[in-house]
Amino acid sequence: MIMALLNLDWSFAYLFAQSSYSTDSVVGRVFILIFDFAVYIFTSNCWYAIFKKLGEPNAWFAWVPILSNWKMLKAGDQD
């Protein structure tokens, strides 16, 4: 049994190619867009809360992608 599992192709490209869910469809693209937006909102909200607790005067920088990276480096004394 172990040998049978070792002989299988476990690469992600193979698994995604065999899936019946296609990102070429409109539903797939909308799902990915909603998921990406939810991840952006979650991470920005987390960084906003961290910046507020650190006492940063411009905590709203967490919502702007390039500015949030700069503010993260500044908060960690990496600038």
C-alpha cells in the first residue's frame, strides 16, 4: 500500500489540472475576486489594529498597500 502511494503524482499542477472547477468561468473569477478582497480586508484590519496599539499617528496607512509596508518596517525599527 505504501508503495502505491509513493508512485502517485502528488504535484499541485497535476491535482489542479484534474479538477473540474475552472477559473476560466465567470463564477470562478468572481469567487477569486471576492476571496482576494476578503483577505485584503482582514490583513489590513489586523495591521490597523497593530498600528493603533503601537501608537502610530497615521494608522490609516495600513489600508494603502505600499504605505503599510513602509509603516511595518518603521514599526519594527527596520527602516
